[in-house]
Amino acid sequence: AQKITQTQPGMFVQEKEAVTLDCTYDTSDPSYGLFWYKQPSSGEMIFLIYQGSYDQQNATEGRYSLNFQKARKSANLVISASQLGDSAMYFCAMRERSNDYKLSFGAGTTVTVRA
Amino acid sequence: NAGVTQTPKFRILKIGQSMTLQCAQDMNHNYMYWYRQDPGMGLKLIYYSVGAGITDKGEVPNGYNVSRSTTEDFPLRLELAAPSQTSVYFCASTGSDSYEQYFGPGTRLTVT
């Protein structure tokens, strides 16, 4: 069964606007972590933000915030004030404590920021 | 700190050839991982290690082998390369007291 589902293959967003990238996950482990990575066209994996399953508040890192809805098993990434440099592929990933901290990745969402 | 390093950056192999992708980390991390990423797709786990001397299969281990003789190094061996192994390979590491998984820059491998 798919552990991480990203249903948006591609999205367009206007510069300076906000964009929300969807991610749902599936686990029975009470201890898990959710990640978002950015992969620009140069290919490297850039860590953006992390949310632990026991964290009470939604994670934020600069213009990135994670909308964590535990009961719905969703972990959407919100990018505020989009910039041209935000154009990239974005991956949601999960690791479970019971699974040797291995990461399970979604298929990714391509974001294109328009000027 | 260098973080996670991978060599080579690019490689072209002929069908049936073998090669080793090198991965090293200088953060004293217990956990190391090898992923592959096919075009337009997410990453899939090939092999991983929870410490020196301990390795285990991931989701797509066929055609690969690994070893972990030291904490720092985690080479990935391809025997009898096939076109289906054309991919970008990422090595990553994490510590048991850290949540972030640190990725190397990747190796782009083409098998023709």
C-alpha cells in the first residue's frame, strides 16, 4: 500500500502568491515524522521542513509551513509569497520509528512559478 | 564538514559491466541509505544500514549489493549492469538523535 500520496502532479502559481501542496500518509505507527524536500532542476535534495507526530504545533520555516492534520493523516506544505526560485519538484516523505527511520517518498509535485 | 559525499557524479556503463558507487559521511551517523530516482518519480529505497556490519534490503534491492565495514562508508555495488538501472542514485544518512536525513549530491548513471 502506498504510504505517501501526492495527488497533484503539477501546479502553476503566480509570483508572490501562496501555494498549497497536498500530502496524505498512511501509518499505524504512533511515532513518525513527516518531511518536505525540494528538488530543483539541478537535482539535489533540499530539506525544507519537518513535523513530528507528537508535535502540538504546525511546523514553520521561513516561508514554508506545514499544515498538519493528524486525524485526517494529511501534511500539506504551504509556500507563501512564491518566488521564481521556488520552481522545482517537491516531495513529501515519511519515516516511522518502527521502520529504522527509512524514508518513504511520494511521487512528487512539480511547482512552476510564473512572473 | 563535508556532510554526505558521493562519487562519481556521472557515469556511463555498458550492459553487463560492474561498478561501485561510493558514499561517505563525516557526521558519525549510524543510519545510511541508498535510494534511486527514476525520471519524474520519487525516490525508492535500495538498501540501508543501521550501523557498521549491518545491512538490509529496501524496496528495490535486485541487481545491487552493499557493505558497511565502517561507520563512514557505505558503497553500493552494481553487478552486471542493465538498462533498467539507469537512474539517479542518492546516498543519505541520519543519526538516531537527529530527524533530518542528509542527502548526497547524487550519481547520475546511464546503462547503454
